[in-house]
Amino acid sequence: MSESRVTSLVERKNIESKWVVEGDPWEAFRQIEVITLELTQSYRHSLGKYSRFFLELENGRFLGTSCPTCHKVFAPPRPLCPDCLSITAWQELPGTGTVQTFSIMHFPSLVNDDVRRLETPVTLAYVLLDGGSTLFPHVLKAAPESIHIGMRVRVAYAAAPVQHPIHLMYFVPLEE
Amino acid sequence: MADRMPMVIGVGLTPFASNREDCNVRDLAVEAVLDCVRDAGIENLDAVQHGLTSYESDHFNRQMTLGAILHDTLGLNPTPNVRVEGGGATGALALRTAWAYVKSGLCDSILVYGCETNGKSIASQTANQLFALSADVDWEMMVGGTYTAFYAAMMRVHMEQYGTKREQFAHVAVRNRRNAAANPFAQRPMDISIDDVLNSRPIAEPYTLLDCSLLSDGAAALLLATEEWAKQHSSRFAERPPVAFTATGCGTDTMRLGDRYPHLTNFAGKRAAAQQAYRSAGITNPLEQIDVAELYDSYSGVEIQAVEDLGFVPEGQGGPAVADGMFDHDGALPVNTSGGLLGRGAPVGATGIAQAIEVVQQLWGEVTPERQVHHARRGLTDTHAGIGTICVVNIFERQD
């Protein structure tokens, strides 16, 4: 390949028309250029009406929301009860619960430093918190072979700084 | 024929591939639409009264307002156009929308074209992150969650509750990739064994690499119109058995799996979509009354859940039914003759349309002889977004 002034150039080549089953009407369009295209964004991302959940995690408290009308308790919180459209109230939960299902992820989404710091495989556990009505999905730090449906767990609070406030917590086995 | 029943006039498809680096996303759409024009027996797009663009992601396609660009590229201006998006269900939701546009009299003909570049132009790790953006970002994606894990967590409960076995869903991974071998447009035909699936590397347990569907580049197009329009404009309409898009159903479910507790094993939205479509098509015994189907096998186990939610077998019996070959090519109801998402591939915006194309071509008797289902008169497509968050069931029937 001759020198190019295109700094993002990956390659230039002629493509064999292997994609065309019969005949190739695109013969004059087989010379291709591939470049690197970078698009990155960062946002001032408000956590909105869900914010208090994250604020209280930093204080070592685990909050759900409860519906004043149908008494369902949402964890993760919902500001609006989807069953009756009532505005919910914050409610502290003890942070203990039971694993209802889980998956051991060998390739978690490396979306932030918090996930990148985790030892793989990472267990994603769905936990029914005591006093809650829904399952809370989060990382369960436990030996993979020890994890099972029905396992008792509790919320643990991170001591070290985190990038996304959801990582102020994780689940660990409950020693009863 | 029923009033303004949308008929399938023509279909077009690109091969699905892991890396169509000879094309950008517009080139792919052009390829599928030109194929559709040829297949429909129309000279050009002048008589087409409406366009409908089907694609999921600005991130994958590196372009916003892609609908306007494709419409322009195809020379469809000033014809009206609409873009439809519904996650993994995008293509099927696009067809459902087109169905309503024709039925309502908004137009007599509509060209539905879908495309996506989900292939190797983006690293698979980045692709996983982009797909995770279509989960609940602050609650599921940020803890490192992946769609494979969400589906795997569902399957684990299915296994625990109904005794479903890894060998049973591995059967789907083997059969659909084998079916793909009879489809020259399939991305990844493979001749593999159950053991190959069980022994491939774990991705999100219990799912292994070979339980997972493909990332693809590709496009698909389908022209829908009234019979009157077809008789006037299509030279091929009278040549082949008339196939109508007779019914469509749509159902939804919560975004997060945990909000469905205690019902974690199956897709309630899919059940609702199927019931609507069946009611509308007059189907009371789907296993008997449907001859061929393309099911949304984003993961092998999802097909087991689907055959239950579509009412082919009772809930909890999908595993043994699949493993017994009930849905193989020589079974009671052949499914995923195209190879499905596991073997043919899955460029998201094209997927639901490509499923419909397989079914329609089966009804026309126009697929390769090895995969042709004989005497097929009624076919179904099952497509969904998320973990069954938006579900669409479309039904196509021969009218002769």
C-alpha cells in the first residue's frame, strides 16, 4: 500500500465479489477503504427521582419504595407504582434476602471501572430482599460453586471509591 | 379475499455475514431492495406509495435518521416514510406497522426495508456493551449485566422448575446450525454435536458460546400491497400462490427480569402476542394449524421457551419436545428452516423481516429443496426484544 495522508486509514483493498450469487453488477464498486471511526460521548447524567436510593447507599442504608395503595415494595425503587399509578414512598429494607436466580458471567459488560475491577467470572444474582416484592439484580461476591437458588445473602457496602454509585453496594453470602 | 388484506408481493435479502466490509449500511439496504424489486416483478419503485425503514441502533449503524437517508438513497422522495424501532423485534414490528398502514387505507402498497451492521466492524465486547444499553442502564448495565446473563438467569429457573436440561437446548443449537447448511444466504452453517455445544466455552452459565446467536451485517426487504395494487403493478403476482399477511399480535413485559417475580421461566408478552394473532387468524390448535415457523432463537433455550409460549406444547414441556425432534425438519412443526438467529444470523433491523421472508418463501415453495417444507399453507414468525420485553407474532397464509 502506498503512503496515505489519511491518518485513520485501516486498509485499502479490492473485495472479491463472493457475496453475489450470480453475476456481479457491482464490479466497478469493489475497491474499498476502511478507516477507524471514533465516536465518544460523556453525559451529565442525572439519576433523577431515583437519586435518593444512591445517596442512602453511601450512608450504608438500603431503600426501596412502597406503594401506599397496593403495598407492593419495589427494589430497585420505582417512583411510580406501575400497577395503580400511585406515587410511592421511600422505605428502608434490612438488606437481607434470597437468591431467586443467577448467572455466572465470564464476559461481563466492562462498562465502568467498577466492573473492570471485579474478578471474573462475575455472578449476576437476582435477589428477593426481605420485605421486597421484586428481584434486585447485582453482583454476588461468593465462590461460584457455592451459589444456588435459595441462597441467603445480604447487601454489603463498598469501602473504596466507586465510579457508578450502584457499586456502593454488592451482595455477599449471609452468615447466619 | 378479506377487505384490504395485505398481500406479500415480493421479498429481497442480502446474505447475512459477519463482516460485509464491501458495504456500508446503505449499500446493504440497496442490495436487499433491488432483490425485492426483481422478485416482486415491478420495474421500479414509482408505484410504491409508502416506505418503512426498520433499524434498531444509531450506535451500530453510525447514523441517526437513517430512515431519511435510505429513503433518499432509494429515490423514494417525496413518498411518505416512517421508521420503526422495537429492539430485537424491530423487523417484525415494522411489518406489523405496515400491515396496519395497508389495512387502514393509508396506502395501497408499502416497501418495508430493514438493515443493521452488527458484525465485525465493531468489537464484540463493544457490541455487548451497546446491546446492554438496551437493558436498564443504571440498574442492569452498570452492574456489568449482559443479555446473555439475563436470558441465562431465566433458563436456570426453567431448568430448576421444569427439569429442562442443557442437552435439550443444545439440540436447538445443533439443529438450527444444521438447517443453515441448506440456506446459501446463512452466515454460519455448522455440523456440530450436542457435546460440542456443552463443551464450548461458557459465556454466561448455563449458556456456552454455541448456545448464543450471531452478530451479523445484512438487510432484508418485503413489499406489501393490496391485491388490487398487485394485479395492476406486479408482473409476478399471478405467477405464484397468493400469500397474505393475515394476522399480527403484539405483547409486552417488564424491562427487568426481576420485576416479573415470581414468573421467571417464560415470556408472558409472547403468550399475549400469540393469543392475539391466533384469535385474529382463527387458530385454535397452533401445533396442528401452523405448518412452518421461524422462532426467535437469540439463545438456544429461548426456542424451548417459545414453543411453550406460542402454545405448541404446554409450559414446561418444551425441553423434551424439542429434544424429541418435534420441531426438526421432519417433525410435527418444522421451525427455523432458515437456520434461525443461531445459524442464518441476526442483523437486528433485518431479522424479523428475514424471518417473514423464510416463511413466505416456504409458502411459495421457493426455498432450496433440502429445506422446503411440503404442503405448507400457513406460517408464523416469532420475534422479540429484550428478554421478551416487546413480542410480535405475525402470520402468513396461502390464499389459494
